[in-house]
Amino acid sequence: MIFAIKRRAPCALILWATGLFYPLLSHAVIPVQHWTQASGAKVYLIESPAIAMVDVQLDFDAGSRRVTADRSGLAGVTASLLSKGVAARGGAPALDENALGEAWADLGAQFGASAGADRFSFSLRSLTEPELLDQAVKLAARQIAEPSFPADIWESDRQRLVANLKESYTRPASVVSREFGKVVYSGHPYGYEVNEATLNRIGVADMRAFHSAYITRCNVRVNIVGALSRAKADELVTGLLSRLPAMDCATAPPLPVVPEVPPLDRAQVLRIPFDAAQAHVMIGQPGYTRDDPDFFPLTVGNYILGGGGAVSRLTQEVREKRGLSYSVFSYFSPGRHAGAFTLGLQTRPDQAAQAMEVAQQVLARFVAEGPTAAELKAAKDNLIGGFPLLIDSNRKLLGNLSNISWNDLPLNYLDGWTDKIANVSAAEVRAAFARKLQPEKMVTVILGATP
């Protein structure tokens, strides 16, 4: 049996490398199925029968926002150590990092864990041939539920992470981003700093406690894109969660409440001396949550302001007309809480004050007046024209499906995306930006500029 699996594994690798996908057009209907298992797990499925493969993402409400400031980094290192071994349990032998790697290679499948600000995720990619998929699900279930968290590996990894942190302090982009996050988020977990002290406080006991508290059947949303029926997808989810402890979600205690990001009450300027060839400037404030009804006007508006690259208003005014920057941009980072609005630029140190002044003027004018008709049309045409590229592979579909499930968006969200963009008006953009941004109260972080 193992020999047969090893013979078929290269076929899986060829599929990964060639990037075959389920073709969808911008006007196509993308049916999303959703149900909740008796276990409490919420399941979301897009059937994609063109290729005999499946992509799965399990999202747990267990990101870095669930970690205290004194152990910042715990979610990320917990995810990292999940690939370093599984414990012996239920008659199954322990597997170290090398054995796990070999097992996944034999199956021609991929599995991993990651942690972001809001969620802790596992991903699985496998062929749907029953023999291969069954073994992939069983192995994934062990990694999800039974990580060994080897202490010796963590000590080695911690030293490497501390070395990487020290190296990051020499990179101006890392330094300015770190300081910007701390000031914009004003003590909210989104802005917690991972440093040598927080890493040194983290032990494998912390990882086990974090895993036990948050990696549960009641705290997961499972997203599936692939050549599986609903019945088979339900079986897959049951298998993936089979080694987690059974629990009654109706009586399970709720997760701790994470406070909202506090709004800024005044403008702040932070100057960081730094010997660098370019000055780095970041300007911003808390923005909005991903489920905000202003999402589409803000998406269109930010494309015009600073998200559209060479055609954006910031690039035209700061770089093209005046030659004041190497790069200038803006973006929103919406999450479960108000992710930051960020305007950033890089320029010669002696030009930083002028570049920053022009950028602030462009921002203030855009918030006050909104876009022109020509800007609005060009932005909507570009966003709508680029939509097929957002859904042209199973992996991209999975990312979109995870966005729908995580943010409780309508199941037909993708079907209506282009219409929502097309229907955005200039007045809606102006009103949304006026509601969300206060240029007179923003944080400004300046690194390496001439005083």
C-alpha cells in the first residue's frame, strides 16, 4: 500500500507545480454550501470537480489577539512548533519533524499551520483518491490535536528567532512598522510587540495551554474547495477533528472578550533617529472592521487614493509631479477589530518634510472632497476587470471562502462582488472616508529624516 502511495505522490506534486485550477468567470455563480456539524464545527464548501484534489483551511479564533502582552508571539511560535512532532497516543507512535516530513512527502500532500492577528489556521492539500485522502486526513488530525511541542526544538528555535529579531532592528522598514503599530493601536493586542523578553517568557507549557484552550471543535470554521460532495466533505471534517476532545458547545464557556481598538484623540508625531539612505514615513490611525458596511466604498476609494499604484492620487502628486518619493501608498487592514489605515512613503531624508506635507494635503483633500468622476470610473473598471484573477485557482477560492466564513459575509458574497463595486458612487466614497478617517488626529512616525 505504501509503495502504491509513493508511486502516485509525484502526480500530486505535478498538479501543485502546474497550477491547474477550476476556471471561473467574473459573472459565474459560485455556490457556497454551509452547515454546522453536531460537534459544533461550522463547515463551508465550494465543490470544484475539475481536478481530483481538495484544499482545506481550518480557522480557529486563536490569533495573536488572544495572547497577553508579556507573551507576545505565543500564537506564532505555537503554530511553528506544530510541524516539529506529534505525540504517541491511542496506539499511534510518536513522530518527529523528519518523520512527519517524510510521511507528507509519501502522500504527495501538504499540511501546515500559521497564526495571524485574528485566527490560527491549519491548511491541507491532497488528492481526493480515497486511499491517499484517508491517510492524509488521519495524519493531519494527529498534528491538529496531538502536537508534542518538543522543548529542545523550542530552545533552538527561540535562539534563532531572537537572532532574527536583532537583525530586524537594523532594517528601517521593520523598525518604523513596529513603532507605528504600537502607537496606532494604543495598547490593543494588534499592536503588541514581539521582542526578546516576550520570547524568553514563553515555554512549551504556555503552548500546550494555548492549544488546549483555543484549538477546539466549538471554535473552528472549516473551509473546503475541491472535488468532494457535501457528504464526503462532512466525513473529511469529522476525520480532521476526530482526535480533539469531545465537548458540548452549548455549555462551553465563551471565549474571553477582546477589547476594541481605542480611537485616537489627538495627533502624535514620533521621530526615530536612524542612519539610512532613505527616510521612512508612516501616517495613520485605526480604521474599520472587516464586516463594516462601508467596505466597498472604502475599497474603491483607497484604490484611488493610494492603493492603485502608479495611477493613484498619492503617486501622481507626491512622486510623478514633484519627484518627492521613491514609493508612496495607502491601505486599510480591516480585521475582527479596527485594523489600521496606513499611508506610507520613502524619500530622501532632506525631502521628508516636504513629501510628508504633500501627502497629508492629498489625504485631507480626498477625505473632504472624495474622488472625481474620472477617478471613480477608472478605479471601478480596474477592480472589476481584475476580479477573475482573485478566483482563478482553488487556492484563491479557498482564501475567499475563508474570508466569507470568518467574517460572516453572505454566502453569495462573491457572486455580487462586481455589482457592489460597480454601484459605488462618489458620494458614498466621500461619506465613508469622512466617517472613518480624521487626518487631524493621525499618528505620524518618521524614521531617518533630516531634522
